Amino acid sequence: MYASATLIVGMLGPRLEHDWLPQLVSNISAPAAMAICSAVSSGMIALTGIVFSLAFVMVQFSATAYSPRLVLWVAQDPVISHALGLFTSTFLYSLLFMIWIDREAAGTVPLLGSWLVLALLLGSMGMFIALIHRIGLLQVNRMLIFTGDRGRRAIGEMYSAIGHASPEPVPAADSGQRPVTQTVTHVGRPQVIQAIDVQELRQYAIETDALIEVVAAVGDTVLEVSPLVRVRGSRIPLDEVRLRRALVIGDERTFEQDPKYALRIVVDIAIKALSPAINDPTTAVQALDQIEDLLIRLGRCSLDIGEYRDERGGLRLSVSFPTWDDFLLLALDEIRSCGAQSVQVMRRMNALIRNLREVLPPERGPALDSWKKRLGRSVARNFEDAEEKQDASVADRQGLGIGEETPER
């Protein structure tokens, strides 16, 4: 699109200026303008090749060092596409504008065209700076913050605080007894459930006096004939097109309605850092900082949002959402397993569990107590020396910084 627009403007703009505004000429001499445009066009095509070659190498390297799922978000950033387009436009327009310099041996340089070359050059420099900023996201700490921000946004949009949760309505007595009258399945190649329009499905269920069950959860990969939606108790067949339209399905998982995805990526970065090939437990500790913040936000929210009812309390829509135990398992289990022999990781995880136990509501306590025991068993299995066991059992927010407590013997 950038190249096509540049070709149109480059061929029509100077011609219109030459025919309609012949008095608008620049004070720059024709040889100087020719040299400037030649330098801009040749320099811009070289800059484009070098910059994007290095950018793609960095993206590929980061895909192996962090997570290919996360780096894809950086590679698809609009800034990268617009930077490539603007670089190409600057190169093409500079070439096309040289045709109109010293036109008919008049020794003139069109004023508006010369200013457009300058504007494109300045715009390219601005996009170059923005591109460097985007590539800077590939630093591990900024990558973790970027992912954590996406997770925090999803949590804020999906869940409400426990203290402000609306009271549970009285469930309808026959909601779970309704027979299945219709099943909508997936057709096509494997794809991912990215989001669910719960308000649309609830309204449709009320209109048809039915109960709609969304079988596939956000983040699930659905295959050919995988069930998507079950309809219970409907007297008439529901419109499958409308039901499918309420499910956003794509080729990749997104952060929308899926805080698990943010946790998944942060955990991927942590366990890759703990692999023998990289052996970087400090990065895992940084990842646990983001994980702890996400778990605090989740633990303070009402996670039971899977049932949607009508005004009389009748169940109209059922959607599968992860529980508190699901979030804890995703956030902690693989890091506990891969970092079981790292004193730094064990100490940071002990601090994480202790802090969550202190700041979250009492109903989150039993699951956290269970995880504290799991960590204790991991330490007992992987550290033979008594002093090493004691060191690994200390709660330390820095991993190996300031021990905050001595474990009970």
C-alpha cells in the first residue's frame, strides 16, 4: 500500500505542480537537488536492508531465548510494518522526483516535491527511532513487563474484586436437567478460541428460552468436529451462524479474555532460562516477580464467572473459565520442577507463597498451603545436605539476597 500510494503520488504530484503551479520553484540548484535525492534514495535502500536484516536476526534469536509465541507479537507490531513502508516510500519518491528536476532543461526544482522529499526523510528517521524502541522490547526484563502488562489488562477487564462481586442468584432447579437438543462443532483446520461474546450468547439464550453451554474454553485448540457449543432445552434449532459468530476463533492465542496466556508466556521464559543450555536462574526470579503480581490480582478477584443467568435467576449460559487452582498449577508447577535444584528459585518461590498467603483473602489459603508443602517436598528431594535444605527453604524475594525468615524445623 505504501509503494502503490508513492507511485501514484510520485507520478501525478510533480506533473500537477509543473502544469498548474509553475511559479513554485525551490532556491536549490538543480545539480544540488539531484545530488540530495540521489543520496536519499541510495542511502534509504541500504538502511532498509541493514536495519531489517538485523531486526529479524534479533527477533529470531529472541524466539529461541524467550518464547516464539511472544516474539511473534513483537514481529507483528504495526510499527515494523509502517517503518518498512515509509522507508520504501522515501526511496521510491526520491527516485521519481529526480525525473522532474531540471525538467525540459529549465534548471528549476519543484518546491512542493522537494519539501515532500524532506518530509519523508524526517518521517523515516522518526520511524527508525520508533523501530529501535520496539526492538528494545526484546530485552528480557522489558519482555516480561510487556507480557505482565497484557495479563494485568486482561484480568482487569474480565474479573471484578471479591469484595464487589454481585451476590449469587438462586439457580434454577431444572438448569442441569435439560436435554441436549443441538451441538455446534468446529469445521476446518485446527484453530484457537480467542474470545467469547458472553453477552450475545446470554441474550440469545434468553430469547429462545434455552441453556447454552460453551464447551471449548478460551485458549483451547479446536479440531475438526470438536464441539464448540451445546444447546439444552431449546424448542427450536438455534441459528448456528449466530452461535459461531459469538466465538472469536483464530490461528493463535491472544491476551484478550485469556490471562492464562500471559502466565503461560512468562512461565515459558522462566523454564527456558532454567534449561541446562541457558542456566540463568536470575531470569526465572525476574519472571516470578511478574507471576506473583498476576497471582495477587487474580487472587483478589472473583474467579467464578462461568455462569450467566437471566433476571429471574435461571441459568442461561455456561462458560468454562480457569479456577484458582488452575492458575496456581500453571504459574508454579513447571518452574518448581525445572528449578528444583536451584537455591535461588526455591527461595524466591517460598517468598512468593508466603506473600500470597499474607495479602490474599482467607479462601485462597488452603491451595497456597498445599503449594508450600509441595515446595518443601521438592527441596527435601533435591538437596541432600541439611544446610542446603535450610538455605533453599528460606523465603527471599531476591532469590539470593536477604533471607526473610528461617524455615521451621
